[in-house]
Amino acid sequence: MGPIQAPSSSSHEHSCQYCGTGLPIMHQFSDMVVHGSCHCDAATADRNHQEQERRKLEEQRRQHKEERRYRDRLTRSGIPARYRTGTLADFDSAHNKAAHVAAVGYVTDFAKHRRDGKGLFLIGEVGRGKTRLATIIALEVLRQGFSVRYSSTVDLLERIKGEFGTSNAGNTLRGYLDADLVVLDDIGKDHRTEWSESTIFQIINDRYEQTRPLIITSNLGIDDLRRHYQWSGDAIVSRVFESCQGLLLTGPDWRLQR
Ligand SMILES: [Zn+2]
């Protein structure tokens, strides 16, 4: 639809700016006249160009919005700055081909795993890239629009404890129950107390019961993990076994190679 023009407009506004042809009248409401557009090549090209520009702008706006949302989710995720970049393609899989392939599969099917509550258990000695792989998976999941909470187990317990008696009490824990994906890094490294053990059990158990996926990493073997958590070790290990696929990370300690 063309511009609405008052009858007092000069006559050149009623003709095509390219070919000079008079524009057809589309509608007339009392003394208001709506002119149509010209179909000559130049006018058509101009219209197509404007339409393209409009779409480009719309796409840019959409991308900016998406980028902003991703940044917000990234900030809330708790992933440390040094682990905030990277994709699975960047992960050095030379020594961990099977784990890499499994991680790619996990990320590709995350929407399904989110529904089924299926997670991963990354096992391996210190420096084998467990945190790197876990955070890369978390980033890939964030990019898909899901919410993530990441923390080392020790830091998480400190944060929850730090909220005691404040207006934030329970906020962190709630975030860990609600997120689409939770990554608990270095489980079993915490100094065990009755409170810390029951807090970790609560997170693992709630995720399990609500069929929400959990990724945990540990350099403890299953038996050591079971022993570390004295009263809930069996329950923790059985929930992890039932809901997580185990990935073993091997190879040399990358921290010592630099
Ligand atoms: Zn024209």
C-alpha cells in the first residue's frame, strides 16, 4: 500500500519517482486518497531492496537479542571466566576419543536427555581435562537455550553456607534444583561434614527424582566416592549410576605439559 496523501499534495507526489507514471488510486476515503505503487523495474527493485534491508535489520535485532540472552544465561551459569569459550571441536581428543565422541552425542541429543534426566559422570585423574570437557558441554547446552549451573563442589558448598541468615538463603540451592543442567565439578573433594554431605545428597537426589540431568566429575573411583560420603555414599553412587553415562578421561596430565 502506498502513502496516504491529502488532496492538496502536488501532482508529482502522485507519480512514480523513477518513470514518472501516475500512481494508481487504491482507496479513497472522502478526501483522503491512497495511491498504489508503480510496477516499473526501477520502482520494483527499490521496493525489493528496502524489503531486504528491513529483513537484514530484523535478523540483526534477533541475533543481538539471542546474544544478550546467551550472555545472561552464561553469567548465571557460574562457569568461570577462563572456561567461558570453546566448543567441542576445540577439545583435544587425541587421548580421549571415546569421551569426545560420547560428549558430541550427548550435546546433540541434549533436549532428549533433558527430558529423560540423563547425565554424565566424568572420571579421571587430576589434569585429564574433566573440567574442560564438562564446561565445554555446559557451553554447548547454553548455546541451545537451556539454563545451566556449574560449580566446583567445594565452591558450591561455600556459597550455600555464605547465604545462611541472609535474604539470599536458599537461592543458590534453588538454582541448582531448577536448572536444565547442573555440573558438579570435583565431587568428593569437599571436606566432608554431615551438613556438606546432606547438601550434596539433596542436590543429587532432587535432580534424580525430578529427572533432571546432572554432570559430575571426580578423580575418585566409585569405591572411594562411596567411602567419602559416609552415610549416603551408596545412595549417591546408585543414583549416579542409574542416571549418568560414565566417561573415562585418560592421557597425560595437560597441566604438566605446558
Ligand atoms: Zn515507475
